[in-house]
Amino acid sequence: MFPGAEAYDVELTVDEAAVDRLLDVTPADVDPAPELSFSRNVFLPLTTACRYTCTYCTYYDVPGQASLMSPADVEETLRMGADAGCTEALFTFGDKPDARYEAIHEQLAEWGHDSILDYLFAVCERALDVGLLPHSNPGDLTEPEFERLREVNASMGVMLETTADVDAHSGGRKKTPGQRLNTIRAAGRAGVPFTTGLLVGIGETWRDRAESLLAIRDLHERYGHVQEVIVQNVVPNDRSSFERPSVETMRRVVAMARVALPESVSVQVPPNLSPTARLLDCGVDDLGGVSPVTDDYINPDYAWPALRELEDLADDAGVPLRERLPVYERYLDDGWVSDRVRDAIAAETDAGARYRACLSDERVPQA
């Protein structure tokens, strides 16, 4: 049983033989992907308030200092993204900040919202109106919360990071693997196309990495909802003493992910944080959401590559580069997305034409 899983009645067993097989995997055991994909997004850090205090994270701010994007700022950023030809509005914020951050809660109430999730619902609606498909990373959620938010989200996500009990998550406000596993399960039960992943280098062992990948695979096999798994290395920052994992470490973890996961589940590395060019032959097939207009607010010291640089990466690897939507095409059938999202993609509008161009492989990077 993984730490904290019992509290959420998350039953996942460790297959020792499967762990051993993954621990033997090397980059030589996988083939390069036949193509690379990415999503063109605009990044909206809805609030920097968070109930957790992970030691590697520079995103959250303490009470009294945390910011909250105003409706006017959200509107301006959404329009900037739509004007730049983006298809995805990436909403992210710290985990359940309302109770701990009184000022945030009071400001939300002044704007007519009972909670940060109510506000998220409203700005996702606005994103759809402006011509962007929302993808939200709002931390740990329950099944009813996912069921509500899926109405206005094309996809959602949360990083598992690790199934291990690591010091990086310690402190008075501790994030447990059980909470994250419960969230991934809740997304599956609610039928939400989902992104999750590993954070490499926060004190986990090789066995922990194998077990984390197998836990994700197990939950996906139950619900079929995991569309991509990010393999992300920790990076140095003002709060973190963790060293960036070596290229050799990342190559091996990426290869493990490719072997562990079904072929339909993409293996993603973030091109502004990873030694991407040296990982592409290890099974990477996706470069995640990349913004031509906004910063990576989670990792502000690490700029997004220009979209032309992504094309150069693909050219050097000898594979085509394809722009995709935040929801993978296979989830557009069988009731995975809401009618509101489906109607937005089918609409005879400029935004609808952009969405459908991604589905037909017509969209290519623009410098």
C-alpha cells in the first residue's frame, strides 16, 4: 500500500515482477517515436495560493502575498492567446487555497464566487467563448468536482510526482501519494481525459519511479483516461536544493515510462526544462503545452522554446512535428468530452477551424 492510500481506500498492489522488469529497462530497449506533438497554449496562473508547501516549488506564495488573477486580467490573457492562434487555455493554481488564504477567499466572494473552483468554472466558460479549449490543473479534486469541471474543460491534469513518501513533501501541510492517487482515480471515474506524470529527482529511488509508473498504468487500465504522462526533472531554484538529474538518469526514466505504459498513452517531456534532444530516442512522442505569448509561471527561470525550435528538434530527430489539441483525438468520441466542448470544436468559427486543423494535421509551428 502506498503512503496515504489507505485513507482514501485506493487499492493498488505492487507487482514485484513488473517492477523488476522496469528496473532492467535501458534506452536501448525502446524505439524512437514516429512523430512529435505539442499543444499551443496560453498560461493562466489563476492564483499562487496553495495549501501545500513543497520544498522544490517556487510557484506558491504565503498568505498575505499570494496573487489572484482578476477577471479583467484573465480576459486580456485569453484574448492575447486567441489572437496568437493558441488552442489551449492552461489554468493552473495551488491546491485548495480558499480556507488557508482569507484574503483570497474574500476577494473571490467580492467577485461573486463561493470558491476558487467556482471561479475556475467561470473563467473556463469565458475561455470557450473567446475561442480556447480549457485544460485545468487545479490540484487534488473529488469525483463530484471533476464531474462539474469536465463540462467546461477539454482535459485536466495533476502530477502524481511519486508514490514515495519523500522529504520534499514533508512539513505541516504535507502532500501524500494517497491524495494524488485518489485524484487520478476520481478523474477516471468522472470520465476526464487526464494528464499526470513523475517529478524526477526529489528524493525518490529507482524502485519508487518504477512503482509510480505502474500505479499510473494500473489506474489507466481501470478507467482508460490517461492521455499522457509527463517525465519531468526537478530544476534548481531559489527554494530548492535538489540537483537537476543527469541526462543518463532522465534517459533511463523516459525509457521506463515508454515500456511501462500502453502505446496509446503519450510520454511527454517539457522542452524548457529537459535535455529534450537527448531524450527523443528514448520513446518521447510529445512536448506538452508550449506558449508563444506567456511565461512558464511554474518554472519562471526557464523560458519556453520558440515554436520554431520545436520544429528544429523534430527535424534533427528525423520525425514530423504535429500540433494537437489539449484533448487527444481518441477522446472526442464515446462521451469523454462534454457537449459544450464538442460544440466548440465543431463550431463554424475561426476557433473551430483552428481546432479542426489540429485534428487534420494541417497546423504547423510558426516562428
